[in-house]
Amino acid sequence: VESIKDLLATSVRPNVQADGGDVQFCGLRDGVVYLSLTGACSSCPSSTATVRVMIRNLLCHQIDEVTDVRAVDDEDPFAKGYVKGVKVE
């Protein structure tokens, strides 16, 4: 989990913040990384492509245990780091 957070902080977050948004790690479960895009990114139609292409390719290439990356919204339990009452991190 720390290697995922480090990659997000050094390789992803600066690019997303440059466009007025931010990315937050919500959890990891069964190889799937769950992220929340906030700020300008939360309403941007390109945010899905950002997660699917840029972030997914980076994380899957750099970290063997990562098989997919999915975006969550504020209403999703993953946004708080939980799924079905179980801490995912």
C-alpha cells in the first residue's frame, strides 16, 4: 500500500493538481486500487480516462499486485476507506 501511495504522491498527484484537482487513495482490495478524484477532476468528463489510462497504466506497470484501478465518488463507501464495513487499506 505504501508503494501505491508513494507513486500517487510523486507521479500522479502533481499532474492532477496542476489541472486544479487532486487524487486520493481510498483502498486496495483483491488487486484493485480505489481512488477518489476531487476538485476540478471530480466534474471533468476526462477524469474517467485519466484513471483508466494514465493512473492504471502506471500502477499496473510499477506494482505487480495491482490489476486494476477504479474511481469512486463521495457517496461510495470506498471514499472513506471502507467496503461493507471492512477497512480495505
